[in-house]
Amino acid sequence: MKGAFLKCIKELVITQHGEDQWTKILATSSYPSNKPIMATATVPDEQLFGVMKEARKILRMSKNQFYDAFADYWICIYGPRLSPRHYDEATNSREFLTMLDDIHGRARRRMRGATPPNIEMRWLDEDTVELTYNSERELILMMTALVRALGRYFDDDIERVDLIDDKTVHVGFVSIADDVSAAE
Ligand code: HEM
């Protein structure tokens, strides 16, 4: 996976838990502690997953707690740096989700060796979208955390993010009709 993920984890740990915790995590993981972390370099998945595992252990976080913290940082701080245009264009999480293909396509084109997931969207009804996760990795839990983070970023109407199976997530939005009547 691209070093951007590792850089994001590093910034998250240092700003929220302190430099000493990051040093501890690196010392116990298999990522070489003196190797610089470049956003566009490819980091072997085992090394990235190793850092995540050590981070969870040292920071005493469950998988979901860690993914939520990562997703908040990725969506709210790192993403706007990587893809400012998409943040300017989307005014809510429904719109942002429709741009995911474009965002990941751009990452694929601009970062040699990037293999972001292919996430298909299918509206089941007006307020529910089905996301189908196609990837060489098994990070659907991270995907659910990223969707929850989008709801927090836009402070909008994502009401539920349900994991259906290892490829499928349903995202339920507050019904437009309910939202209108609440505002009245
Ligand atoms: C501005 C926002 C985003 C940017 C710039 C972005 C970009 C990227 C990049 C560069 C990768 C690494 C690919 C690689 O190293 O091979 C990645 C992976 C990933 N992205 Fe995004 N992404 C964004 C938002 C999202 C959102 C909202 C979701 C969820 C719906 C998502 C789901 C994932 C997942 C699950 C991966 C892990 C790789 C995998 O499972 O194969 N991303 N993304």
C-alpha cells in the first residue's frame, strides 16, 4: 500500500498520543525504524498491517477504535491535502461517495503502483446505498470506518453503516422527507 497510509498513521499517533508512542510502535513493528516514510512509495502490506497491529496493542485500541481514529484523520485532515478538488466539489457525504471512483482513479494514475479498492455503488432505495468492496486486500472494516468518518466530516445524514458480508456494506441516510419535516 502507498506510504500515504503509513504517513497518516504516523501523524495521527504523534499528534494525538505523542512522539514517544510512535517510536515505541516503530521499534516493535517490522517497518525499518530509520527508513523515511514517503507518501508515494510502496510499503509492503505486511509492514503496514504490522504497524497497525502494534499501534493497536500499544495504544490499547480495538480494531474498530483504531479504524475510526484512522478514518477521522484520513478523511478530515489527510484527504483534503491529497484531493482538495473533491472536497471543494462535494457538499455532503452522498455527493462525496459518488466521487469515490474518481478519487481512487486519480490516486491510481498519480501514484505508480497504487491499487486502491474498486467500490461499486448501487442505490437500493432513495436513502440506502449498497457499496460493494472489490480489493486485493481485506479491509472492508476500514471501509465502514471511512464511511462513518465522512458522516462526521460533513456533519450530515449518514444514519447507519451496516456490514452485510465481507464485500458488502449498506449505508442508510436520514430520509430526506424526515429531514424536511424536522426542519419545519
Ligand atoms: C479524499 C479521500 C480519499 C482519498 C484521497 C483516498 C485515496 C486512497 C489511496 C491513495 C489509497 C491507497 C491505495 C494503495 O496504496 O494501493 C486508498 C485505499 C483505500 N481507500 Fe481510499 N481514499 C479516500 C477516501 C476513501 C473513502 C471515503 C473510502 C470508503 C468508502 C475509501 C476506501 C479505501 C479503502 C478501504 C482502502 C484500502 C485499500 C484496499 O482496501 O484495497 N477511501 N485510498
